[in-house]
Amino acid sequence: MKINFKSFYMLCFAASTLTLTSCEDFLDRQEDEMLTFEKIWENRNTTKRYWLNAMSFLPNFNGGYIGDNEPYLGASDECTIAYDRQYRNINFGSWNASTVPYYSMDKYYKGIRECNILMQNVHKCSDPIATQEELDKYYWQARFARAYYYFLMMCDYGPIFLLGDELLDFSASTESLYRPRNTWEQCVDYVVSEMTECANSNAIQSSYEDLEYGLATKGTCQAVISRLLLYSARDLFNGNTLYRNVKNPTTSEFPDLSGAELFPQQYDANKWLKAAEAAKVLLDNPQYELYRAGNGNPYEDYVGITNVNWNSELIWTDRYNNRFSWGVGTVPTGVAGTAYGAVGPTQQQVDAYAMNNGRYPIIGYDADGNPIADSQSGYDVATEMQLSVWNYPATGWSKFGNFDIEAPNMYKNREPRFYVTVFFSGNYWLHDQQSTMISFAKGANGNKSHDYPKSGYLVNRFYDHRLNSAAGNWGNITFPVFRLGEMYLNFIESVLECKKHGISLPAGYEQLAMDKWADLRDRAGLAPITDVYPNATTEELIELCRKERRVELAFERHRYYDTRTWMIATETDGGPMYGMNTECPIGDNAANVTPADFWKRTVFETRVFKDNHYLYPFSQRELDRNRMLTQNYGW
């Protein structure tokens, strides 16, 4: 499916300067612009511009340097980013309601207001050249965007305010704008209902051509439903008694919400069945297929997800962006040209990848942080740092064939997704027809300024190794916001949880889940999970599914939400973060040599994650202005 944000969002960006009725904040006043406002709908061009303005609040996380404008990589346990940005406040627990990193609620409520205005007026357009089909498109795309803005806020804040079609009267008193939050279930029901209406509308298509790439499709709406229902079934939003006292105040003005528990306190296992059914809708759609290059090369297959634009696995993308914003943050400084080399996996993420026999080697850590290995995986903790010569697989994702390398056994005989995603010291960075040996030891070519990976690893996956970045050739990327591989994993997890909790599944669901899991692993060059772990219990399969999700969706901004909605982040996102010893000086060695003392599991920072960090706090400004607003737990 082709979903291209290039032309569509260039228009949106231009239209974002049109602030016909936008306001400073969700509850701020604005002047009456009725006369100007009426004229908007008399002209097709200004109507279209207003629609584009309403759509322009959709986030573009890949439009700038990676990690600069969002926390979902830098504040996840899979990633470390060297830049001094707001995600570091989250990592170290130095944030509160007065200093909320990347606060976005005001932006999304502006977008919701713009969508409501557009929806209530677009069919009033009196310009004879504006067709009914065009106006219907504007209406339904804005309706999708409005529901999506709610979805994005719910992921960060949990239950929020639902305005429906209401346009707040900004000439009213502050007190009259007081309102309590809606409950989590009300928010979920609203977004699911709205996305269902959008998916069923004839005005929203299954696919679009050239100039309309980037519009929401039926599949986009269904994918939002799938992810939302998955999150809603997980522990954070399903019987989370930690939040039992997060309730609305008692008020006669909103009797239906007065004193309401904002988070459901009774665990409902049937939510997993709803999540499974939502994901299956995408699995049954023949429009989407796992990307495969067609030559049986698992390296090329996995690379192609983000290197082949508009491929059949993509359901919705984060625009058609120049790859510079990804590449410059991941190319090591030892490579000629612009290189900031600072975005890298943690050692915990490195440890997460399976061996080429399909088994996950690291099953835990002792009290000192030393790894505990699965004896059947073939991974030997005692010799993990020992150097040996082995064949490094580069065929399929560069212009080079495989080559011999002397490197620690830790990185030997791992699954294809590991080599596509993780770059380690003492290896050759491949760029077009060139290869550059890189060292991340202190003072070496990959660690000669503040721009270096603190863990001693770089993300390898999103740089196009076939191009010469030194000459400014970065290529482009259609970064996946939703893709079929995620829907596979959503379905597998939901089916397994249904089985665990005794929820009756429709005929064929369990077998389909195992078939899709086998298909996903086959694409990665691995045997089916049931062949590798033939005696695994349902609980063990759930844990294996979580491992699969971690590596398959690595650095696609899922891990941040996964650890939080599973409510495991106090264990995974707090405490020591490990890497290699990047403080080891290069000494008398050449700038591209990695000294022996570098190969040591080393704490590069210690993070803080408390129970209240699972959700964002509402800003103190909103609390001061809305006396009915209940703050999230622990803030």
C-alpha cells in the first residue's frame, strides 16, 4: 500500500501558518472572528486551507534530529541518546507537573478544535467548483485526525476530556469551563467508535494514489483500534489498583462523571478477545503483506521494511522524510561528512536478540548485573568477551558481501535482525563502496567529542548503507507508524492472553496466531517458536511474544509504551543501564582500534522510574485553571 506524506504534509506545513481560529491553549480565550470566519467557507481554496490546518497537528517525529522532539526513544530502555534533551529529565526522574517534557496536550486540543470547526462548516462551502466528494473527504479525514489526537493523548495521559462536537465558548468565564475527566472506558469507546465510523465511511478509501498519499485509509483507522484495544487490555488500564484513588471530584454539574473512578478497577479478561478481533481485521486484509524482497534473504527482508518506500507491509507512515534526520544521528563520527553518531541500543537491548538457532540467550541477570544464559542457546557467558574471527553477514543490506571480522563471541551467531539493527565497536561501518573501521573507545574515531554512543553501540537499522552520506546522499524513508508486523504481534499476544485467562476463542484463532508467528520468524530467518520451544507453557509463550515484539519492532517507538502498559517499567526502565566501557582510553592504539579493556559490561547511567511515571502528569497550569481536573497518580 502506498501512503506518502510528501506532498500532502508539505501542504499541511504551509497551512499551519493559517491560524484563523486557533487559540493559545485548550482553555484560552480568543477574539470573535465571525466576519472573517464566514468568508472562509465561500471559497474552495480557503476551505481546503482550513482543512489542511486542522490536519497539521499530526506529529512528525521523524522530521527533525532523532529524539529531539519526543521521549519515546530516549526515555525507553532500548535506547540511549547522547544529546542533552528533555527525555533525560524523564530518565533521571527530574520532572513534575510544572516541568512536563514535551508537553503536547495543548497542541492536540487545538487540533481537535480546528477539526470540529472544519467538520461543522465544510459542507457550507458555497464555491461551485468544490465537489461533494472533495468536501466529504475533508470532513472524514478531519474526523479521523480528531480521534487520532485523542488516541495520542490517551497513550501519554490515560483518561482525558472528551469534547465530542462541542466548541468551547472562549468568551465564557474560566469557572464555566471547569470540567472533570472522562473515564478510561469512555475514552476508549469514543475513539473506537469514531475510528469505526471513519473506516466504514465511503469517503475514506482503502488506498490512495500519488497526490493523496498520506491520507488516512480504512486500514489506518483499524490499526489505531487494534493498538488502543491492546493497550486497554494490558495491566496499566485493566484493573490497575495502584490508581484506585484517581477519581473525579463530586460535582452536581456533571452527574455522570461525579466521583467516577477514572481507571477501571476490575480486571476484564474479555478485553483480550476484543483486542484479538481488532488485530485480525488487519490480518484478514489481503492488501497488506509482510515485506519480502523475494530472494529468501532475511537480512534484505528486514531492512526493506524501512528501506523500501511504500512497501506492502506499511499501513500508515510518518510522512515521506529525508533520511538525514535518522542517518546523521546514527552514523559514527569516524565516517566522513556530517556525522553525530549518538543514538544507540543499550546492552539490555543487545542481549534481547535471539541466537541463529532461534533461542533467546539471556534469560536474566544476577544481583551484580551479570547475564544468566540459556544453556540450550549456545551462548557462553564465560567467553562472551573473548575475541575470535568469524564471518560477519552484510549481504543483502549493503553493497558488500559477507566478510571476516575479529570481534567478541557475544555478537557471534545471532539472528539476522541483530546485525541489521545493532552496530558494535571494532566493526566496519559500510557506506556505499567504502568501509570504515570504527572504535567507540575514548579518543577513538567514534568517540572523539560529546557526539558518541554512551553505550558503545549505534542503531544500524535506519541508515542506508548503500549510499554515500559523506556526499550528502541519505535517501528517504517512509517510517512505519503502523505496519502489519505489529498487527501480527498484537494478535498473537491477545490470543495467548485469552488462553491464559480461560477466554473462549473463535475457531482457528490459536492456530492462526501460531501460523502468523511462524511467518514473522521465517521472515527473520528463524524457525517457528513452537519448534524452538516445543514444551513452552502459555505463560512462557507470552513472555517469548514480548521478546519477539522487542526485537521485531526495535526503535519504532513501541518499547516505551510496551514496558509501561505491561507495567514492568519499574524493573526495566529504572536502575543501571549497561553498555561497553566507552570510558576506556584508546591509549597508544590507532584511532580505529578497540582496546581489550573496552569489552566489559559497564553502567553508563542509572535511571529512575517510579510508579507515578507510568503516565504523564497534567500540567500545573491546567490544574490551576480547571479546579475539576484530577491529577494522575503520584504527581
